Amino acid sequence: MKYRFNLRTWLLVALMALPLLTNDLAIGQEAAPAAEAAPAAEEAGPPSAYSDEAYIASEGYATFAVNNLWICIAAALVFIMHLGFATVESGLSQSKNTVNILFKNVWIVTTGILLYAFWGFNSMYPGEGNGFFAMGSWFGGDLNDPALTTAEYNAGYTWWGDFLFQAMFAATAATIVSGAVAERVKLTSFMIYAVLLVGIAYPISGYWKWGGGWLNERGLYDFAGSSVVHAFGGFAALAAVLILGPRKGKYTAEGIKPIVGHSMPLATIGVLILWLGWFGFNGGSALSADPKAVSFALVTTCLAAAAGAVGSIFTSWILLKKPDLSMALNGILAGLVGITAGADTVSEFNAILIGVIAGAIVVGSILFFDKLKIDDPVGAISVHGVCGMWGTIAVGIFSFSPDHSLGTQILGTVAISIFAFVFSFAVFFILKLVMGVRVSEEEEAEGLDVAEHGAPAYHIS
Amino acid sequence: MKYRFNLRTWLLVALMALPLLTNDLAIGQEAAPAAEAAPAAEEAGPPSAYSDEAYIASEGYATFAVNNLWICIAAALVFIMHLGFATVESGLSQSKNTVNILFKNVWIVTTGILLYAFWGFNSMYPGEGNGFFAMGSWFGGDLNDPALTTAEYNAGYTWWGDFLFQAMFAATAATIVSGAVAERVKLTSFMIYAVLLVGIAYPISGYWKWGGGWLNERGLYDFAGSSVVHAFGGFAALAAVLILGPRKGKYTAEGIKPIVGHSMPLATIGVLILWLGWFGFNGGSALSADPKAVSFALVTTCLAAAAGAVGSIFTSWILLKKPDLSMALNGILAGLVGITAGADTVSEFNAILIGVIAGAIVVGSILFFDKLKIDDPVGAISVHGVCGMWGTIAVGIFSFSPDHSLGTQILGTVAISIFAFVFSFAVFFILKLVMGVRVSEEEEAEGLDVAEHGAPAYHIS
Amino acid sequence: MKYRFNLRTWLLVALMALPLLTNDLAIGQEAAPAAEAAPAAEEAGPPSAYSDEAYIASEGYATFAVNNLWICIAAALVFIMHLGFATVESGLSQSKNTVNILFKNVWIVTTGILLYAFWGFNSMYPGEGNGFFAMGSWFGGDLNDPALTTAEYNAGYTWWGDFLFQAMFAATAATIVSGAVAERVKLTSFMIYAVLLVGIAYPISGYWKWGGGWLNERGLYDFAGSSVVHAFGGFAALAAVLILGPRKGKYTAEGIKPIVGHSMPLATIGVLILWLGWFGFNGGSALSADPKAVSFALVTTCLAAAAGAVGSIFTSWILLKKPDLSMALNGILAGLVGITAGADTVSEFNAILIGVIAGAIVVGSILFFDKLKIDDPVGAISVHGVCGMWGTIAVGIFSFSPDHSLGTQILGTVAISIFAFVFSFAVFFILKLVMGVRVSEEEEAEGLDVAEHGAPAYHIS
């Protein structure tokens, strides 16, 4: 009853936007900061996505085109990471909660992109004339404005390439949480939580570093987001899991009862797609197609991923006495998260070291959180939170540059992690009070697919 | 018995092509229109795929290279949509018909590419000297001819880049039908039908718009094929389904009995891969790597996809009283199909509106066709047919350009849809008379995998 | 017991590398051949992955950027082929051996990349001052050295783009073997075998052709590796299978008992991902983004893949009297392997012929090896070994260029195949003597997932 009311209200709000419809889209052009900077006396006709000949013939056009193309392709690669998350999370969970996990992931990526359009982008990158309270402004830009489609805006991309790449990043944080709270979180509560995390929290701490805020001024280095994205998501997940509690039957009087994933092919598909996506996540973070920057960052990225797997395979083999596929997969992710902060500023050899250590850390961390009865079905807190911290700190140890100080790196990753933890804790706590965050014991036992969605994921006869 | 004879005949025909083999491939060079335009006094040696230094050093080479590269990558992305279709169609069908669906999809993409090489490309884009009756001519071009590898042919791509991108589009139409007729269509009949649809019908109506035919002259705007590809496929599917009839047990005296899909992970993989593929479908339809055109079209595409999911999630939640994953997935596809006609000519905000409306439409349409007892297991008629129409019409409402008239958009999408419907109806009807289009009731009950292919899709122990 | 000792030793070795850690990474810079060529008086500061303005403004920068970008994207596409192999191999095997196959594939791609960094790259491409005994040298290059990031190194890519692309190729060979020995090979033995095959054997015969060795001097043509990669992997697989013997219960007194795959969707996902990856495998082998070379090679590649499917569908339908999906899938791969040697040097029409013939060959070959009781669960010997030979020989028949002689093509593919066979046989034979290469009959019956990894792949309730 309650939800139906909410849904109708939301739909009404959406429909109320209809009258705003005009072909020149006043709402967008008023709000976008860059549009204000545009010369008033533009050509009179309607905007068009197509370039004129002068633009194509202008100096540096080819370089600008290859740069922007790479940012767009990198955005596509980061987009497909959402399929990677969806499959690795569902593969490592029980089959009875598969539809629920997939639904959450679809919700996160789709609302994440929309929220980033409505206010995230302008909040995280407030530009010249706007403070953080540009928050709430619509991103849409003016196609007639050359300042959005040339190196005047950025040498590496247009306004739209920039938005697209950043929007794909934004939703990642909530996806990380999704895996950690799987199998017992209440769907509607999580949907609201995800909207707030992606819509409000991520642009704030993102602004601290990438938008030019205080952590950037302090000299924090975070190339592609070991802290901004991964530690943020991991420690938000930790807070949520602490409030939510473990799955029923996991921690019993007789000890820890492992709840194994339902499909290792699905989990493997997920991790290898995530690795593919990281070509865009890290490679695109060069923010241009510069041959030196892109190819070097991709090499360190792949070496760290490979080393992460090797590190976790051997560590888990020693500790668990068997070759564990899920640990190998988490080792790849650990290596990737670990190299993300410094992919362009550590040597190839040190990239391997960062990866091996991340692979060892992730195994220890997963076992450690399990000992503490902090139940994280897919290991997201360890992979993203702990290895995100490690990656940020590793820049302070291994960086080429004397500008990167260990102290600042620690400060930065701790600051972002605490912020994510506190925001997540507060929101999840309020949601718990207001509407509850956990399904009933019966629903958990039955599985969220039937309980929440009325349909199981599989009918294989 | 009958089929073996057919197969042998076909194989003989293929083998008869063997004597045509010569290293200079006379067949290709005679037929290709561009080859005729080539100067007779080319260099004497054999052709080579490698460029000479003068070509590489020529003005605009870098721009041409990035443009053509993007078309090739976009072709790869459209190619992988065939995996998306294969998985979403099989995921939303019963497990006993999975091999059959996968086999059909392999057949469609492979024969589709070959048919497009043998006559589709030259039929759809007949060029200067050829009328539509260039039909039947082989596409192969002359590597020695600079008119095929420079901006003289097109500023955005070589002859081969052009072919590759268009060939990947061509097979899509039949794939759309494949989902709608799943679970009861006779394999061999469908194989012949798909060949005729891709080989003959698609290039005809494709020519009407993209090849410079009458709909293009009338001013129809269809950026990447809401009508040329999607409405075409969707209404071809409607005709086939009308002749084929619903699956046994779907519409009973007691009402509609839903036949649920067998694997929601497979369906989700499919839809997210399709979204990835749409980066190429729409982004590549800029027909160059122009920064403004490509990045803008990708932003509207992703916003519409996201909005489509949100629109369908809320609409279906209200109507069906539960969060329905398959509706969310179809909402993504609806948004993508909806934005395809106007991705470069509507504002970001209107892209969201087009998507939200498409997401709402697709839910209503699926329920509507079900009420009419028109059985479409995957919702292909609604997603591609209805939303393809909506997307084309939306250009008439929301376009930047005063040149795009609502009337023409309606005319265009109706004309293409009727053509597809009539062609499909005629072919399917004749096939029904000649060899039947539906498996027996026993085969349908047993499942097509065992009945037609002699092997089930799964052996999970 | 034995393995734990080994693992600890290995881990110690890895940890011993820690003291080598310095920010200027002496180990790398000493070893890399190009670093020696670098002028001594470079700028003093630490290296940085970022380019200076002079570099970006230099003539030909845009062309170099698009070339290098394509190599990096192609590397990503070849990387994702490892997901294709993992899924096609597990899909075509029994569900009880799925974790084992996935684990092997993760092992191969991750150690493959690391081995290629530690010595493979410098061994295969020894450059000017090094002989083959550069083997063992670390690849890491000097970011300050313009000779690694400009056309001075190569017009098509930087040192790192080159490494990345080649490293992704290297692991492929062992992956091919993985499928053929599936379901009965002992994990630790295979892990050691894979390390030796990728680390030692592949760079040796790779050097013969692509590194400028004797087969290159003899005029062998192998565009993207029909022999260097595929025949190599296929004949290494043949040797391993001969030593290993068939799976229990496959060849009985009553005849051949087919052991069918456990998931055809997984197999189909694998093959279509492999096809996607081949856009990078063959397209990237143009070694630049040259419009003519790339788009032509991609067209022949896709035509051959499509023709391979058609060839195998009809051949298997005639021979097996049913439309066989796994044969259709292997036909696609056969076409792809077949065109790989000559994708840039045969006409479009002949690409189709090469593909059709490969599709027919692969069906015959799979049936032939089965008659010989050579048990290859996924058909890897036929797809990669036999069709790799066919593709190399086809260059001698169909090439544009009079420089490509049939005799040399036969010599080359036979030489590489024999080398791979002998190396593989020797290593596998020694491993059999020392530690055994096959699991016990009980473990084989139980399935390797539980026997070796202690966990099944699926828990679908």
C-alpha cells in the first residue's frame, strides 16, 4: 500500500516535468555553467550534433577526435562493468536471490546515469562560476557552443564525452554495496539508499579530489579512483553490512557455515568482464588517447590484475589447502583495485608487486571479516574497501613522483572512507527506522526472488 | 529425406562457385560499382591491404583513420548485439528450446553477413550507375582503387568499413523475428524465411531511406534505424506470429498462463550486451568519429536507455504490483529503440522523455498483445515494432530541426512497417503452404532442442 | 604435502623480489634493450606516463595516437578471448569439471601475462643487440626514452602497446591445450605445463616467424597466427592428449559414447565472444589503424567466420543428419582460425572459400580424431591445429602476392606444429613420470571440481 502510493507520487513528479518540454530546452541551458560562458551571439538556427567544416578542418581536430573517441569507448567499457558486477554478484550468491541482485544492478546503473545528469555532474565538477551548490543543476549543454566541443573545454574530450565517462563511474559505488548487502536487504530500502549514495554522497567526495576540492589541494593522488570510487564503495558497504547483520545461518554456534555461490561460470564471466571494463576505467582515466599515458596505464593495470590472481591463488592455497576459484577471481579484482590509484605513476615491476600484495591482502581480509562475523557474500568490502585503501597508500610508497607523499595518501583514503562510512551508516540507519532495511526471516529463507519479485531466476528442466 | 536433398543441392551450388576462383577475382571487380569508377591505369602489381607512404602522409589521413577505426569498432559492437539477442531470447524462453534459439541466431548472423556481401550491400546502396537491380551483384572492391580507401569514397570510412558496419546491421532484422516466433517455429522454414528477410526485404526498405530512395527524398529522418531496422523487424515479427499462432497452453479457457523464461541471468546478460552494442549502433551511425556528433549521440542513447528502465519499472510495478526484472530489461531495450531515430537531433532532456515514454509504452504494449492472444515470448513486437514506431514519431515531436515533420515521420514508419509486415506475411504464408512453419504438438511439448537438434541445452548435475 | 612445500617455496621466491624495490627500478632499466639505446642525458626528473607538449604537437602525433589506441583496444579484444575460451571450454564439458576449467583459464591468462613480461617479450622480439638469449630479461621500459613512445620505435604503437598486444596473444596457446585435456588432467601438472608452454615454447617458435627468425627469412606468411598461435596450440594439445589418454567411458567396446557439454548457452557465449575478440586478433595484427589494412582484414575475417559456420552446418547436417549447434560453433572458430594467416592478403571471395572449407574440414577432423580414439572434449585439435594448418596453407593458394609460396607455407606450418608437438610431448611426458598428469579414476568419476577444488560449480535450487 505504502509503496504504491510512493510510486504514484514519483510518477506524477515525472509527468509534471512534461510541460517543461520545449525544443530549446530552457531548463538545460539556464542551468549548465558552460552555457553561461557561451557567447550570446551564436548562430541563430537550432542546435545540431553535426560539426561544420571549419571545425573539422581546424588544427588539432584529428587529435581531439581520437582523444574524445577513446573517452567514449572507455565509457562503454566502464558501462559494461555493470554487467560484470551483476554477474559476479549473482554468481557468488544463492540462486534464490538472483533476480533480486540483477534487478538492483539494473536499478543502480540506470538511475545512476540519470541522477548524474540531473545534478551529479555539475556538483562534482562545479567549474568556475559555481560552488558546490550548483548541486541540483541539470548538465545539458548547448550544442552551438564551441566551448563545449573543442580543446577550449578540454583537450581530451567534449562536454558530452566527459559527462558520459563520469556518469558510468558514478553508479559503480552503489554497485559495490549491492554485492555486500545481497541476499537479505529489502529491495525498496536499497533502491532509495542507492539513489542517495550515487546522487548525493559520491559527487561530494568525488569533488574533494577530482572536482578540485580540499583533497586535491592537499596533493592526494588518485589516478582512476582506488579511493574516490572503490574505498568509497567498500566502506559504504561496511556500514550497510554492520546495520544489516549477517545472513541467517552463516554464523552458527558450531562456527562459520559457508554459503557458497550458485554459479561459478557466472562469477567468472563477471570478473573477466570487469577486467575488460578496467581497460576503460584506468585507460580512460588518462583523459586522452595519448599513446604514452594510455598504453603505460594499461600495462600496469593488466600486470597488477595478473599478479593479484597469482597472489591470491598461492595465499589461499596455503591457507585453505585448495586451489580456490572464487579467491583467484577476487585476486584479479584486488589487483585491479590496487593499481587504480597509481596506474600511471608506478613502474611495471611495482605494479606487479602492488597486485601480488593486493591478492594476498584480499584473501586475509575476507577471512578476517568472516571471523568478525561481518557477512559480505561477495567479498566487496575486502576487494574494494581494503584494496582501495591499499592502492591509494601504495602510490605513496611506489610512485615515480616525489610529489606523492605517503602521509597525504593515507589522509586522503581515510577521509574518503570515513565520509562514505558515515554517510552510508546515517542513511541506512534512518531507513531502518523508517521502513526497515531487511526482509523478514521467511522471505530470506524463501529467497528474495520469489518473496520480492514473485519469480525465480531459473527454470531449467 | 527431403532436407537432405535440399542440403546436397545447396552444397552443390556452393561448390559450383569454386571454378570462379581466381586470384584477381573477376567476379568482384566486374560487379562493384566503385571499381568501375576506378582509373584504368592503376599500378600493375597485385592488390595489397597495406597502404603506401603517400597515402599515410596525405592530408587528413589521421582524421580519416580515426573515423574509419570508429566505424570498424562500431561494427564490432553491433556484431556483439547478436550475442545479446541470442542470450536475451534464450533466457526469456523455456530451457527445452534453448539450443534451437541459439542455432537460429548463429544462422542469422552468419548467413546475414554473407547475403549482404553477395547482394544486400550493393542493393541497399546502389550508388551512381546502378538502380535497385544492381541486386545480385557481389560487393567485393578493388584494393588498388584509391576511390575506395579515401575521403573520395566517404570522409568517414573505407568501402570495407562501410560494408562491415552495414552488414552487421542487416542481420538484426531477422534476429528480432527469431525471438517472437521462438518455441514453436519449424527450424528449416525459419532458416529460409530469415534468408529472404535479410537478403531481399531489408535492403529494399533500407534503400528507401538510407540508400537515397523515396522516403529519404520525402524527408524522413531515421538516424540509426528505429524504423529501418527495429519497426521493420518488429512488424515482420507480428506477421509471422499471426500466421504461426500462440504456443500451446499459453491462452487457455482459464485465462493467460504465463510461460516464464528459464534463466534471468542469461536475459540480463543479453540486455546489457545489447546496450553495449548500441554504443556502436547509434554512435557508429554518426558515420565518423566526429567528437561532437558521436559523444552527443551516445549521451542521448544512454539517457534514453536509463529512462526506459525507470519508465518500465514504475509502470510495471503499478500495473503488476511487483518489481519485474523482465519488464525492467525490456524497458532498457525500449528506451534504446526509442532514441535510435533521433539520437543526434533531440536534446538530452527530451531523450530522457523519449526513453521514459518508451519504457511505459513497452509494458502496456506487451500486456496489450497478450490480451489479443498474440504470443510473443520475448516481447519483440512491442520492443522493436511499437517502440521503433514511437522513436520515429518522436523525432517529429522533439527534433531540434524544423526540417523534421511529424507527418513525414509517421508516413515513413508506417510505410516501412507495412512493407515488412506484408513481405513477412507473404513469405511465411507460402512457407506454411509448402512445407509448414510450425513443429508438431509432440515436438513442441518435448521441446525443439531434442525434437529438432537431438540434444538438450543443459546437463547440469 | 608436496604441493604446500612447493607453494611456500614459490612464495618465498616472490617475496625475495621485494628488496629489489626501488623507485627507479634498476632491474627493469638495465635489462630492457631499448633502454640501452636511450640517450644518457635524458631530463633528470622521475619518469612520468604523461606526454609533454612538444610530443603532442609533433608531426604525425595524431596518426600515432590513433594507431597506438587501436593496438590497445585490440589488446583488450584479444584479452576478452580468454573469457571466450573459458566459457566455450566449460560449456562443452561436463558440469562437474567446470570450476577446474575456469581455474585453469584464469591461471593461464594471468601467469601468461606475467611470464611474457619477465622474459617472453624480449625473447620473442630480441631486437638489435640481443640474441635469443636475451631470454630471461625483464621487459620494462624507460618512460623518459622517446625511442619507446614515438615512431622511432614503431609507427604503429609504443613499447607498452606492443607488449600489451603481444602478451595477450601469448597465453592463447596454452588455453587451446586446456580445452583438449579437460576433464581428466591433473591441475598442478597442467599449471606447470602451461607455464612452460607459454613461457618458453611460444616465444621460441614465435621468434622464428614474428621475431625475424628463420621462418621469416624463408618467406613464411602468417598475418595473425594461424600457425604461430593456433597450429602451435593445436599440435601441443595433440601431444598432451596422446599422453593423457581419453576420458573414461568415452570409447567403449560398444563404440563411441558421446559425452555432451553441460551448457550450450555458455558455449555459444564463448564462441561469439571469441569472434568479437578476433576483431582485435586480426584487426590489430595490421599493427596500426590504417584504414585500408584494418577494414579489409576485418571484412575477410568476418566473411570467413560466417562461411565457416555455413560450411560446418551443412557438412554436419549431411553427416550427422541433424542441425548440430556445437558443430556450427566450431565452424565459426574454424573459419576464424583459417583466415588468420591471410586476412590481409586474400580476396573477400576467397576468404569465404577458406571459411567454408575450414568449416567442412573441422567437422571431418573432429569425427576423424574420434575414430582414432583421440579424445578432445572441445574439438581444439581440429579447430586450432588442423584449421591452423589449413589457413597457413591457404595463403599459398589464394594470396594476392606472388611472394607467398605454397611450399614455404607448408614448411612453416609443419615446422611450427612439429616443434609444438615435440616440446609438449617432452614436457608432458616428464611431468607424467615425475608427478603424474592424470587424476585418479575416482576423481575423474567424481569430477575435478569437488576432487581438486572442493567445490562444485553450480548450486541451482
